[in-house]
Amino acid sequence: MSVAAKTVQTDFTLRRPLAAGQPVVHWRLGPIAEQRYDVADQPMKGEMDPFFFLTKHKNFIPHEYPCRTQFAAERRGKRPQVGAEFSSGRIWLPFASPRVDLSGFWFRPTVLGTWAETIIDAASAGEALLRLRTCGGAILFVNGGEAGWMAPYGRNLESAEDFRVALSAGRNDIRIWFDDLAERDARYYFQLDYLSGPAAAVALPIEVEGAVADAMEAALDDMRFERPAYDGGEVALVTGVALPRDAQVAVEIEGDFMSIEAPVRFAFELSAGQPRLPIADTEQLPSDFRHFKVTLTIGGHAASRVFGVEICHARRQGGAPETLAARIDEALSEVAGHAEADTVRALARLAKGQEGAETDAMISGVLPAIEDCHDCADFILVPLLWCRRAYGDRLDASLRGRVDKAILGYRYWMDEPGNDVQWYFSENHALLFHTAAYLAGGLLPEARFVRSGRSGREQSAVGAARVRAWLDHFETWEMAEFNSAPYFPIDLKGLCALYALAPDKDIADRAGKAVIRLLEIVARSAHHGMLTGAQGRSYEHTLRAARSLELSGICRMVWGKGNYGMRFHALPQLALCLRDHGLSIPAELAPIASVADDTAWEWSFAQGQDRFARLYHHKTRGHAMGSAAGYRWNQWGYQETVLHARLGGNADAQIWINHPGEVLQSGYGRPSYWGGSGTLPRVHQYRDLAVVSFSCSDEQPDFTHAWFPAGVFDTVRIDGQSALAQAGDAFAMLMTDVPLSQVTSGPTAGNELRAAGRKATWIVRLGDRNTDLPTLESWSDAFAGLSLHSGADGQFTVEDPEYGTVRFLADATIVAEGRTLDPASWTVRGEATRMKRRE
């Protein structure tokens, strides 16, 4: 049972022991006070940065906006400005996190400020040493007096200060005001460590008996979904901790930070002792990866936690139509009827002849983000330009005028004046900005663009030059955010618009070739409609959302395998390129995207400027695995997933291994619990054999882990330092040099394997059923002797029953089966090789 379930005192107090060296993790929080922070419109200097996430100092991103420059000049090194009256309301429960973490995403520069309060009950009077950590600023108050403050205000970069404070015997009121400037993704948190002092406990006054509060926290601590993902049936949460009283339950369901849909809410009563919280049928809930905020209330005391799960309406969608034409029509109908209400959906509706008030409302509803230059407004603008160009006569005249005004007032690049925090530096955003400038200028050639002062014709010429430069870079180096499932569709969004709408034939032709190239990369990295491979930037909501991710829908439309979610960037644009603009996808990609015979494919290629990511992929009909070779070993990571595997035909039967960047689950960290690695491991892969070796920073979490959804596999066996799984005709073995433990409580119960400590080496071996090894037992017996031997000069050696001696050298070269694979020689174009499979 967790610490939260242990009752120390049965009064109306939430009481927890506080040992020296531990963080103080139970608090009452006030609301987040938010105030927009605008600076004078001004241009910025800079260009697209293909290396922005290859962080040099921890995971700090160096680019600074004028708003941060001014904010830092006003506040850095100065006592923080308390921006709200003291208030405290909701209880913050840690669930293993040492921080009070309110991180999130703000689309305009916004000053945030929050009060936090706790009570430290000291056994005797004495001096305590406290360490306060934050990225922004903070003031520490003890018993009504100010104990000190800190004001580093480094964007998403943690600093720490130590404070010596006098504690009285008994109750000590601890208050913290913390604040920061949020620019897009903001790491907004603080951590207070009790380094030394009198024997003490946290003792927060609450509205119910301590035993009841303990049970509520323990119930949430143990709570998890019955399944790792839902493609039908009833969605329900379960817990192994019974509540002693009836509780009111509120469930609020939201998408990720980019979702524009209003939250869906449910409220019901949970009877005492009832372990199951049924919520709704899958079809009643919005699809995509969703966050469920569950709040339990008893006697005025409320406790909350966020849980994440994928919802996919796969049963409603059924199998894909047989012909490409029918699948194109299905894709447009799916987006038109079921997508989030944005300009992408409006485009699909207009293309289906569904113009009118409902479609107009979708456009007008998102126009404020363009008019106010919100971050990611470029995602909305490009399909809006397609709507305006191709179907403008179907829009209401007043709406059309407002659209044109928004187009003329938008900020298309950082050299134009503005005060926003649009992200100009990544290649996917850069493409959309330049595409939008090019197409918008051509749409309104005689009009004056407000920020640049150029005529539309001039704006289009500037955009065209930048588009051509972007295509030059892409054709040389391809994706900086290598092989990333969330960024293929965004690149495709811009490229499809260029192919269909560009007035210059050279740009249209080059964009069409780029579309086909991206689809080829997807085909080679996909396994039956699901991208499977190393990714330069990933999120929990893109890794765990196997079926509803947009790439799955693209694979369904193009090759007949996959499903649709609810959020789209490129699907209708790609559909229209195929339906209306003559785009043709090479037929030879279909059997590669979904292997149906006994072929085994090896695919090695490089991505990013100077080929900084060297990628390897191996797949058969039964399984697939991809990895990044020699990629930034032992450095702080950002959002990179460097090994990913999939078994059988079940989309959810996937495995990846990482080192969490934070222990808060469903958090906003980059890296987060599942998305990316706090410290990147040394990774080698040869065909179906991989080695993942971690040596993690002491500042980061002290375990590595694997996503291993046991309930999805046909057969599972976990024992000591190994885990086995079978899905369909595919087998997997995971072995570690330290004991493996299966997580059995909390949000990832049954889906997570952990290896304790910051140093651990994992061996991954996949295989297919064959005549010699027809069962998981016989296959695992054959490979049970796998082990890794470290040799001179950093060499790893594995004796593999099928491949013989496999040597993994310190420069990432692999020697096996009379072959030498040298990632330094891998090209952007790549090399695909048919391999012999074991019969």
C-alpha cells in the first residue's frame, strides 16, 4: 500500500511524515492568476533552426523572444511581484512527483502567478534548511514573514536556492508565491526540499477525517483504466483501494494542448467500497488520446488526478474500402463529419459540398487565433487559404471579408513586426509560414499586407523564395524532426497546399515529389498502418495513440490499413491532391507499408542536416522494430524516442523503452514520462536484436522503463530479469542486467516494466513463429542464453542463436553475419534491403 494509505492521525488533518532530504509534496493551491504580457511590436532576427532540440545545456532551448528579453530586464534578479491576493483552495497530491507542477501550454505571452500553502508540524523549535527550485520566480514565507526569494526567470530552465529558516515547535505556516512568463510550452512548477531541521511532518487541515483523505489519495494512487486503449465498449477506471464513504465523482475529459474541443464532463456517485468507475461507451466520447481529470469529493474534501487513454471509434469505422477512390471519399467524409471544428474540417466539408452556416461557423470560430497571431495559428491558416482560394464563393460574404482582413493582418515571419510567441524555428512551422505568405500574397496580389508593408504580389515573391530555400534544405537533408509521427502530417499540410495551389510549376512539382518522399518514408517505417521506429520528437499522446493518430488515417486512405482519430492536419489536403490534382502514389509502396508475404525488410537512412540522425528499421509481416544509431549517447534528451517495436496485427501491441524526463504522469515535460528520454541511451540494432544501455544523469529519475501492455499481447511471461510476449505469430523478449518489475498500480498498471537505477542495459529480441520454433516457449528457450559482454574500446558483443556473434562497436558500427553496417555511411536517400527470413 502507498504512503498515502497509511494513517498517522485520525483528525481533520492530512498528515505525512517529512524526513530530512525529502521534498514537501502536499499543498493547497490557489488559482493560476493569468495576465497577458504584450510588448511593442518589433521584428526578430533569426532563421529556421534544424538543430533547435539538440540541446547543449540539459534540455534548454536557447531561442529568446522579445517578450522574454523585456520580462527578464524587468524582473530577473529582482524580488518577484506578487500579482494576486493570497488564496488557497484545491489540494495538490503528488503521486510520486517531487514538484508542484502546473506546466502547460499558453498560445500568447502570459504572466502566471500562483499561491501555494502547506503546514509543517515541527516536533521542536529549530533551524531548517530548505531548498527551493523553480524556473521562474518565487517568494518563500514562513509563519507570516518573508524568508527569501529567487528570480532566475530562465525559460524552462530550473534553478535552485537554499534558505535557512526558523521553525517553531508545532505548526509552521509555509507559503510560496511562484510566477513566470509562459511562452508556448511552459515548465511552471516549484519544488521545496526539506534538507535538514527538526523532526517534522506535513499537517494540512482538511474538511474530512485524515483516514478518509488517506483512502481517497490511495484510491487515486492505485487507479487505472481497465484497458490501455479503447476501440469500443465501455470506458471505465478501476482501483484496488475501497473508499470508506460514498463519494461524488466528477470526470472532465480533454484532448492534448492543441485540442480546441470543449471538455466533456460527467458526474455521478461512487458508492463506498465500489472499485469501478464506469464513464461512458467509447462511441459517446471524443476520439484521440484524451486526458481524464477525475475528482473525488467526500464531505467537502476534493482530491484529483489526471489519467490518459486513447479513444478510437474503430468499430464504427470498420474496415477500409477496397478502392483508393472509395477510401479518399471515406477520408473526406470522416473529417467532414467527425473532426474537430477547425479549418481542416471546413475544407473537407467544402470539398464535399457541405457549405453553409455550420461550415462558416467552424472558420469564424478559429479566426481569432489567426487575428491575434497565436502560436500554431499557421496550422490553421494554411487550410484556411485553401478554403478561400478554392471555395471562397461558397463562404458568406461577410465571413469572406473577415478572412481577407485576417490574412492581411497576420505575421508571416519573424522579420515582420509583432509581439507573439509563434514558433518560427522548427522546419514544420517554417514551411507553413512560407507557404502561407506565398499563397496569401498570390490570393490578394494588390492588397497591402499590414505587418510587412508589402503588396500581395511582393509578399508572394518573398514567400516563394523562402519556399524554394526550404525545399532546397528538405531535398538535401529531409526531416530535422526525424521520422516523427506528429510532424509528418504538418509537413504534408504545407507540401500538399503547394502541390495543389502553387502558381509556380517548379514549386508545385517539387512539393509533389516531397509528398511522395514522405509517404515512402512512412511506408518503410510503418507496420500495418502504424508508424514504428525511432522518432526525433514524440509525445505521450502520439506514442500511445496508435490507432487514432493522423498517420494511421493517412495509411488507411492510401494503403487500406489504419483508423481515424478526431484531429487532422493533412488528410483532406492529401485526399484532394489525389482526387482533384493528379497526385499519384507509386503502387510499389503498398506491399512495403503492410508486408503480407515472407519478406523481411531492412531499411537504413539518415535524417536532418549533416545526417545527424542515422536510423535503422527492420520488419516482417509479424513484427517491426526501428532505432536511432549512435544518437547523442548519454546526453540530456528532449523528445526523442530512440527504439520502438510492434508485434502482430494489433495496433496496441507495441513496445518502446525510455528514461522518463519527469515522474509526473500525463505531464507537460519535454521530455515527459513517456515522450523522449531524460538521458538518451546508447542504442544498437541489428535486424531483430537491439541493445539499449542507459547511464542517466543523477539529477533525473532513478529508473528506466518500457511500455509493455501485457493485456494486449496473446501471451506474457515476466520473470526476474526477462519479459516475454507473443502477439499473433510474433514473439518478443526483453532482458535486463538488473531485476525487472511490472508496475501493478496506478495509471500504467499492467502496461509498464521498470528497471531500477540510473544504469541499466536492456536487450530486445524479436522473432516470428517458424517450423523449428512454433511456440513462445520453444522460441524463448532458444534465445534464453542471450547476454551482453563488454569488451575493449567500449565494444558490446552478443552471441545470437540466429545471427552468430554480433559486435556493436563504440562508433556505432555493427559487425554480424559477415556484414559491416556503418551508420556513418548511411544516406538521406537510404537503402532498403530484402533479407532472408528464418524458415
